[in-house]
Amino acid sequence: MDADVTDSAGTPADPDHPAGKTPQSRSQEEPGAKPDAGPDATGPTESEEPGAEAEREVKAGSDARPGPETEAEKAAAEPGPKAEPAAPSSGESTGVQTWADQPKDGSASRRKRPWLRWAALGASFLVLVSAGAGWWLYNKLDGNITTDTGAAAELKVYEKERPDQVVMDAQNILLIGSDSRAGDNSKYGRDDGGSQRSDTTILLHLAADRKSATAVSLPRDLMVEIPACRTGDDKETRERLGQFNSAFELGGTACTIRTVERLTGIRIDHHMVVDFNGFKDMVDAVDGVEICLKEPIDDKDAHLELPAGRQTLNGEEALGYVRARKTLGDGSDTERMERQQRFLGALVNKMQSNGVLLNPTRLYPVLDAATKSLTTDPGLDSLRDLYDLVRSMRDVPTDQVQFLTVPRQPYRNNPNRDELVEPDASELFKQLREDKPVAVVPADELKDAEKGTGTETGTGGDGKPDGVASESPTPTPTYSGSSAADDLCEQ
């Protein structure tokens, strides 16, 4: 057998690659090589028995010679059905892949990592539960608030006589402390058929820039002009000069608002009525408020018995502290109002310093307590409205949260009643109406200034002690009062 004899397929016989199984990469490297038009003529067909391929190779090696076509070549040239190319055996690579041949990575990944699916399902469940709980809490707090539609309707009737709003972004809110003895409040006094009273009324002015807040107490015994108002049984009272808190007792919230607007010339944007229980629960929600007592207290009417010294009051004790009058100080309503102001300042200070307003977990009990006993106008009757109000106030510095009582003195016809001190009161109302600043100083400092200047009232027409007004050509009116930054134990 001649070693130079070539296979009829035109390629040298290779012991590692028998004829018909030449790797594709080799054929591509040879110059002039052409791809086969069909299956290799020397390759096995589907009908061949095992071993036929080896026998054919031996025969091809011995009989191959130049000349006429071999039988296999003739068969390949003849028309007719051709055998399909043999599929590559295990371990062989054809070098070509189609899109369909690509592994299904997505399904394989899902089969290999089922924990991802469970984690996603768990996270989705937690999100749904959290959203459901949040929605339930929101609706609960929102449903706690009582809307006073009657006051809104009556104020609309008297819209023409109400003052205009001077500064659009400023807010004036009337806070009314209801001391009705009906229901749960019966233990605090005799219930006169559920009649409503108001021993505490505060005009809260929020500056347009929200950099200050001024709370002005209006004495319950202040003699004022009360307009004609409708009573609860739809009767109309006559216009008269009377004690301020009688407006709330006879004509409710709307009558009180109209009385304040007539007195101050300030338009009331919103109102809130809070009862005894709401105040107590709010104090408990912030874990009490610290005060200092120079003397022990034993007041049976206020249900209060406390030793002297520094202590933290819970809600029940705090209510007795701000209500007590006969056994504290000179027993006057004036001193009680000042005590209420200082306590409210301490409450605001604790809420800000302890991060209550910025911590949803701690804020929720406060909101729950407040909304349970809160009655508001339709403009503040949703949790969203209240949240926006609180959020706008949370950045006000505590030393700019000021408390004072409208300048007043004993009423000339009855020393047990009060009347306004003019022109100081008018100057205060003008400053608030035009959203201009006011300042407060402790009563002792104001009295010292009076002694130094020889004045008796303590304030001149500009609201400042004489001698202090000359510090500036346009001085800020100053009144006796306190701020939320004051420490009750340093009073």
C-alpha cells in the first residue's frame, strides 16, 4: 500500500480523524477549502450496520487510485434522498450555537434559588400588613375628631360683620378649654344639665414665617361687649355688656369667636375645643411634666395634694394644678392664668426637647389623646390638617413660643371683674393683627422696671416699661409673660 495515496475525498488519511470526520476548524484553515454540499460520502448512513464504516475505510485505502469515480462518489452524485448529517457525539463541539441552543438561564436560576421567591413573597406580605395597620391607625385618629359644623354655619350667617384677614399666611386659632361637668367630667363639679363652661380661652397667633407663636389668655371675668347670639334651643340673646365666659355658656363656640373678633379686630381662622380628659391624656402621653412647688398643695376642690419641691405631675395631677385657685397664691384668676401659661409652656418644651413631634412612635399617643377630646371647625377636622399644623410649629424656637395675658385691671364698677388696660391692649391686638412681633418678660423684671422709672402700670403706650422704650425708635411692645424655654423650677 502506497503511503502517498490520498482518500477519494481529497484529504490525507489521518488516523486520529478518519475520513468523513475532519474537524471543521481544520477545513477552514486550508486555503481553497470548500464546505461540503451534503453529508460526507464516506460517512455512515442511517442504514449501515455497525462496523461498516471501518470496513469501508480499509477498502478505500487499498483501492483508491486516480481515475474513474468510486462507487461512493457515484452514489453521492446520484439524485435521491440524502442522509442527515450525524449529530456530534458527546464531548464534540460543532462550534455553532443557535438562540434555541442557549441554556434557559431564567428558569434555571429560579429552580436553583427558590428562597428568592419566598423572600419576595414575605416582603410583599409585610408591606401589605404595614400599609393596612397604618391605614387603620390613620382612620382611628381621624375618626376621633369631632367636627363643629354648627359654629361654621352660624359664622357664615354673620360673615359681613367679621373682620378681614390682614396677613394671609398668618394663622389665628382660638383655643377653648371646656369644663363641662357632663359625663366623665362630673367628678370635677356639679353638672347643671350638661351646660358648657369655659374657664380657659387662649388666642394663639402663628406668625406667617412660623418663627414665633404668641398665646394670649383672655380672662373669663373680663367685661366685654357680647353680640346677639343664638342659643342651643335656637333662641337669640340680646347684645349686651357681660362677663366674657358667658358667651360660651349661652351661645357656644360661634358666639365666643364673634365676641373675640369684636374685642380684638382679629379674624379667627380656626378654633379648637378641648375638654378635661383631653388635657390629662396629653400630659400622660408625654410621661408627665416637671414642676417645682415652693409650698405644699392641699386643694380638695381641685383633687390635688402635693408636697413642696421638684416633681413630675401626671395627667390627673396636672389638671388639678392648672385648675386650682383658692389654695394657691392670692387665689385670683389672674394668678391661675399665669400658672396655666407656664405649665403649657413646659408641656410644649417637653414635646420638642424629647423629640415627640419627630418620633411617630411617641407622637401617636399624643395625637390619640388630643383627637379623642377635640372638637374643631371643618378646616381642622382631619388628621392631615392637624399634622400640617403641628409640623409647621415644630421648628419654632421654644423661646419664641410666648404666653401672656391681655393687659387688664380690676373693673371700675366691680373689683371682682376685669377690664382692658388701654392703650396697651389695643397695641397688642394691632401687633398680632398685622403679624408684627411682641416680646414678653417675667413679671418680676417688669415690676423692677416700674420701680426704676416710677410708673404704676408698668407699660407705656408702646407696651414697654418707661425708659426701655427709648432703646429703639420703633421698639417691640413688651408685656408680662413667659416662654416655653422657661424652667418652672426657676420661677
